[in-house]
Amino acid sequence: MRHPSQVRTRFLNVAVDAASFDHIEHSHHDYALQDTLIRLRTPLKTMRAFFGMNNADYAARRHVLGLAGTDIGRPHGATEEEERLIWEAWHLNGYRPPEQRYLRVGRATAIPLNTVWGRVLLAARWAICCHLPVMI
């Protein structure tokens, strides 16, 4: 057999699998979104609901982002002004997918998303308990 550099016919075909490439690109976008949500103090329960993230992954990501040991525990209760800001931003972004909605609310209000998550869950529970239409 000749050395490959001396062969005059084509023997190699390189191709990109578009579906796999799209999956990689989408995964990178999700990873960046997850990092942003974690930086905005999204709780583990939210990350589990949106992305299936487990405790170990969440702790590792917080560590990599330099957030290990910070803001652990119950979120502070929202003030009346914060609640107003949360609901205004929440309803303005109602057409977005849940992950994007939380992201937009966090950015618009600068309120930690663990506080936002708590307010939204509380409102949903009250609506269900009182047989009200869930407007969240």
C-alpha cells in the first residue's frame, strides 16, 4: 500500500451531522442559562423542575461559579414593594417559557430568584386552596 499522501483518489469524506451539532449548540445555551439562573440565586427545586438538576450537580455548579457557601438557607421574605415588582415583571413575561420567565423577572427586579420562586409558589397554593383560577 502507498502512503496516503501519494494516493490520487479520494478516500476520505468528512461531514458534519447537523442534528448532533444543533444538540451541542442547544446544550451550550442551556448550560449558559443554568449558570445565569444560579447566579441569580435560583433554588435547587427550581433547577430540578426546569433541568432535572440533582443536588450534586447544583452544588458543583455553585462551587464553579464561586457561590459555594453563600446565600444558603431560607430566602428573605419579599417586601410589599418587591412583591409589586415581582408580579409586574411576572405578568409582563407570561408568554415566555418558564425558565426565561424567571430569568427576565430576576433581571428586571434584581430580586433573588429564590424569593421570586417562593412568592410564585405561595400564590399558586392560595389559588388552588381557594378554588381560584391560577393566574400565574
